Amino acid sequence: SPVASLGIHESVDDVFPPGELATYLADLPIEIEVVSDDEIASCDAVVTLEYRDAFLELDWIHSIQAGVDRFPFDELEANEVILTNSTGIHDRTVGETVAGYLLMFARRLHDHVANQQERRWERPEWDEAFTLPGTTACVVGTGTLGRGVAETLGALGVRVTGVRRSGDPVPGFDEIYANDRLFEAIEAAEFVIVTVPLTDETHHLFDAEAFDAMRDDAYFVNVARGPVVDEPALIDALEASSLAGAALDVFEEEPLPEDSPLWELDEVIVSPHCAAYTRDYFRDVGDIVRENVDRLETGEEFHNRVV
Ligand code: NDP
């Protein structure tokens, strides 16, 4: 195998302790070590959260995230560095997180938590709480995240529509729209959930016009990437009550700046980019890495190759 040593970059520590992955992969027939920025040159390949220019000297980079928008594709290609990502593992985690957001809004659980902080015994207005069956969720992006969301919400009785480029049917979705019918899809939904990768094509896909197309009583959920949304336009729509609320896991600037109005809006749930967190994360990533080390041995094409 051309890869004799695999470094686990210390940046993965944001998601799990690097040593847990090193131990999980210890039986592989290559050297595995946790590496800091100074030690990158000692490896042939790296498993990482963040990008470093020093990676351009390596043969292979594995991203522990599905989103690889932070990596410079052209430079990697010019330097013949292979990039693989971790798509395929976030269906259940993100699906359950999104189901949680919807249940919080429908059953008013976020109000109860806020009231409890103030020792306040206060019930919702008679017409605030509702149940999910009979509502429609439009999931924009029908890959791993989208399918996980569809499966979880489908089990709760939600009718789930999807938007993707091709418009071809996807199991678990009641209806699929091609992305040139995005507005038609979102104007018919009580919940709009964004699960697309950040690309030139999806940058600010949700802008003032898109929020305008949505129903006034609709909730917006972003578990994709912050820049898919024009955040000031979203804040305007929320403040003007032309949307009912939003659950946001990702933001144009992370951490979300302390002075962002999103922290304080009543019908907004903020989570710190952790929709996919699970104590099993290092195992899920480790299984992809193991599969690719096996394929290196047999000369097969990489699984989840991006560049
Ligand atoms: P996939 O590659 O499995 O799915 C992406 C989907 O988006 C595909 O179904 C694709 O369908 C669709 N798509 C791509 N471009 C467009 C477009 N312009 N309009 C409509 N649909 C489009 O990726 P994942 O589901 O694994 O991850 C998606 C993104 O979610 C990641 O790139 C990452 O940014 C984010 N993410 C966030 C997490 C979090 O913690 N909040 C965790 C994991 C991922 P088609 O090809 O038919 O267009």
C-alpha cells in the first residue's frame, strides 16, 4: 500500500477525542498516530476536520464531515491529493435532531423550557399547539441527510416532499420536485428543511424571495451550511412575522456572534452545529476509513471520493 502511515489530525477533537479513533483503527496494517500541525509531514494520509496547506504534500485526506466546502478542490487536484468525505453516516442523527425541532415547535416544548428557567407556570394559548400528522415538510436536498429526515418525519405522520436537481423519485419521499420548481415545493409546506451541500449553486439559495414564497405559518430549518441562507433576509422575515420560526444548526459565521438577533427571537431554536453529534461518531467515521484502507490494499476505487 502506498499509504504506510495515517495521521489523525488533532482538529477532530471538536467532534470526538482523536485517541478514540486511533484505538478503534489500531488493528489496521498501517501506522496510525494522532498528529498536530507540526507533525503532518510525517504521514502519508490524514483524517481531519479542518484543512491545512500542509495537507497538499499528502496522498489522501479523509474529512470527518460530509460537507467539504472548506477544502480547495482545484489545489488538491493539481497536487494529486485524493479527498474523501464522510457522507452516508448522518441520516439517523440529523433526522432525529430535525424531528426534535419540529416536535418542539408543534408541542411548544421550547416555551416550556424557557418558562421553566423563570419558574413560570404558563400554558400555551389554546390555538398554539398542534400535532404533526397532516403537515407537510419539504426537504431540500435528498441525499443522506434528506433521506434520514424523510424517514424520521415519515414515521411521525408528516407528509414529506423533496427537492433535488434531477427530480427523480427517492424512497421515503411522497413527492419529488426538480430544483427549478423549488418555490412551488416550499410554498406548499408547513416546514422547509435544508439539507443540500454548500456549492456555488446553493450559495444563498434561501434569500428574501424564497422566504417570501414560504407560508407565513411555516417553520424554516437549516442543518446544511450557513451560507446556503442569506441570514439577514431570514432575520428580516422572522422579525416581520412572514415566517413562524426557524431552527438553525449552522450559520454564516460560526460561532454565532453574540450580538446576532437570532439568539433572542422567540420562535428561533439555535444549536451550535452539532445536529449530527453522537457518541458513536468516531466508529462511524472509522468504518469509512477502514473500508478505504482495505480498498487501498486491493487497488479498488476509494469509497466517498470527492477529489
Ligand atoms: P449527499 O451528497 O448525500 O446529498 C446531497 C443532496 O443534495 C443530493 O441528494 C443532491 O441531489 C442534492 N443537491 C445538490 N445540489 C443541489 C441543488 N442545487 N438543489 C437541490 N438539491 C441539490 O450529502 P449529505 O446528505 O451527506 O450532506 C449534505 C450536506 O449537509 C453536507 O454537504 C453538509 O454541508 C451538511 N451536513 C451538515 C451536518 C450538520 O452537522 N449540521 C452534518 C452532515 C452534513 P441531486 O444530486 O439529485 O441534486
